[in-house]
Amino acid sequence: MPRALVLTKHPDEYRRLIEAAALPDLSLVVAAEVDEGLAAGGDADVLMGDPARVVAALPRLANPRWVQL
């Protein structure tokens, strides 16, 4: 199952939009703070969000397969 980590200053809005898409078999972690997001989703395949947050999280992500700014 793919796992996505979204790091953004608008976590509620991003969660609502992604969940509305009803993507099958997607595990989703959405957070405003990098440390909080990595604690819950440090094993994510997909990393996306605000550029500064993504850049801060990327070196600490276990096995990223896709990064989207």
C-alpha cells in the first residue's frame, strides 16, 4: 500500500482534498510540522508539500520514491 506524507501549513485543507479523491489503498499522513510528520510517516513512499518542509524532511525519509513540491 502506498504511503504519502504531506507537509504543509494547511494540513486540514490538504487532508480534505486528498481524502475526497478516494484514492484506493493510500495511507495518508498530513502534518504542519516536519518532526510530527516524520514521526507518523517517516516510512512514506511519497513526500509532498511546502518546499521548505519537503527539503527539511527529505534527508530523514527512509525510502522516498516520489517527491513533489
